[in-house]
Amino acid sequence: MARTIVITGANRGIGLAMTTICQQKGDTVYALCRQSSPQLDALGVNIIDHVDISTELGIEKAKSALANINIDLLINNAGILRDESLQDFNKQTITEQFNVNALAPLALSQALLANFSAGSKIAFITSRMGSITDNGSGGRYGYRMSKAALNIGAMSLAKDLSAKQIAVGIYHPGYVQTDMVNAGGERVNGDISADIAAQRLLGLMNELTMADSGVFKHSNGEVLPW
């Protein structure tokens, strides 16, 4: 059955791959992004661009564009990666990552609460780098901290929405080959393609029920430690 799906960061990488798969399955897709891309334009989905959800203006624009639309699945995918070390400790980039990676997806989800009904789902694309238990190498302060903050925020949302029968998924996509670059302009070189990650993630979202709402999972299905 066709669904209505909203995807942030849909212009490239995993977001574009998920948008492509959903469009091919006949879903109605609303693709949110700061700037569209030729690949996204070619899909013929509903594009809501010039939207920066880390700003109040961006949240309001998204909310207005999606007014009166019942959302079956919201995929909070947009995010950024910066690279701080103990020797190169940059509070500005750490704050930037908190705003984009942690606060923005929660704020968007809250702004769209009227668009959800029992059976709707909200997914957060996070990272195992936000796991305290799994941190074996240190560094990447802003990215790790922002993803840990996103994880706990998503868990609170899962608790708060349980009575409404709205399930929340929290997913690490794997180490993905994407267009994401760090602050030095270096491309992230992963070990799986964005297409494979997207297929895995959408499979988990399809299987998501209230029984595993708020569970932190790897895209391969493994439950990850907090």
C-alpha cells in the first residue's frame, strides 16, 4: 500500500537513495533539503527546498508546506559532520552539529505532530558514534556528542508518543560511502554504498512496531549499545 513519506536531506547520499526507492515503490514522497540536486529533480517527487531545519524559519516553512498532510513515515536524515580533536577544539562547529544533528530533527518532529496519527512512524538516522559504550577511539567531539543527544531525544520521543501508537526508530546506517565531507573537505569513505544502506534502513522502518519503538539499531538489524 502506498504511503506518504517525508525525508529530510533528500538531495544526496542516503537521503536521495531512500527517496529513489520510495518513489519507485509508488509512495508519495516529500523531499526536504536546503538545495535540490539534478538527481532529486529527475525523480518527480514533491520537493520542498531552501529549507534549513536548524532554523525557526526552516521549521515553519516545512510545517506550512506539509499542512493538512497525513504523514505515514517521517525520516529525519539530514545531518552534518565536522571534525574536532582535543588539540583542535572548536566550540563553534560543536554547537553547529548540536543544532543540525540533534535539535533540528526533534524540533521538526515536534512541529509536525498534528500530521501524525496512530500507526505513523518517525525515524532518526543517527550514528553508532553517538554510543558511549562503543566509543573506542575518542575524538570527533561535536559529532559524537550531537548524535548521543539525538539518541536520548529520540528515546524520549518514543516514550512520549507511545500512547498515541506512533513508533520511533533510531538507526545507524553503517559506514556509508556518501557525499558527506568533514571540515577539512575530506570525503567520508565508507564500506557500503548509500543504496545498500537505504535498502536496509527502509526495511527496518517497514518492520518497525511499537514493540521495538525507541530501540537503537544498526542497519544490519543488530541492536546497538547506548
